[in-house]
Amino acid sequence: MYTVSKRMEIAGAHNLALPYESKCEGLHGHNWIVIVHCRAEKLTEYGMIVDFAKVKKEIHGALDHKYLNELFDFNPTAENMARWICDKVTDLCETGYCYKVSVQESEGNVATYERGEDE
């Protein structure tokens, strides 16, 4: 089994729709640290699972310095972002898939999405 990971820092703003009072309901920003993990049983004929440059272009390019609420039709929590990123990176994998994404919103606050065996 081969595995690769890619780390990116993404600056962006969002506000959350919550059923309780929270300062996160107001517009605010983060410097997210995003780490994607991909795996495959075999590599492409040229020795890759996914091209890191494509991951950066697709994920960092789409999210960096953006107002995330304008990009998505879901509440842009770190958890929801991790799932969205995992799905996007899986689409980029030439072999294998993205199995885990961690989104660090701030020091000490990390959300991780792990793809189940049946997905």
C-alpha cells in the first residue's frame, strides 16, 4: 500500500449558521492548515497516486483568500470542509483515493474526515 500526504495553508473567511448563540455566527477568518492523505495499492505507470500540483491548484486555488459561504451550499464548518476536500481530492487521484483530511481551524481545533471502507 502506498500513501502520500499534502499539507496546505489556506486563509479564508466564513460565518456559521448555528442553532445557538455563538461568536462564530459573525464573519471571521482563519488560517486553516489542511492535510490530505491518499492511498493506493499500485501507482500510475509514471509512479504517482496524485499530482501534488493538481491538489494545490484544485483545493488551495479554490479556497484561499475566499469567503467560503459564497462557495458552498452547506454550512462551512471545519468538519464539512474536510469532507468536501476529501471528495475533491479523490476525484484528482489517478489511482487510489483520498482516505483522510484534517482541517486545523485554529491552534487546538482540528476536524478530521476519514472515508469509510464502503465509500
